[in-house]
Amino acid sequence: MLEHLASVCSAPDCERTLSEDRRMLTMETPDGTRRAYECECGAVTVTVLSDEQTRTQQ
Ligand SMILES: [Zn+2]
């Protein structure tokens, strides 16, 4: 239910929101667009967006 909201760090003790300027890379896959974010805490979180959510990001 949270996938429509901003990404949040996946580290257990970290709930920082991952903004676009934390994005390290973007990968197009059959399942959608995968994005890797590096949090200020050092953890890397990967999110997957379905095609309908990618819209006008660049
Ligand atoms: Zn974090």
C-alpha cells in the first residue's frame, strides 16, 4: 500500500525518506523501473515502479 508514496530507507533503524537526489541508478526491467537509492545512513534501497508509475520522471 505504500508503493505510491516516496521511498523510505530499508535499514531497520532508519526511516529517512529517499529523495530523488539520493538516487544512484535506474534500471529498466520487465517488471518495471528499478531504482537504487543510497541513504545518508549508507544503506542502499532498491524500489520497483510499474510502468504506470514512471510517467514523466526524466
Ligand atoms: Zn537510511
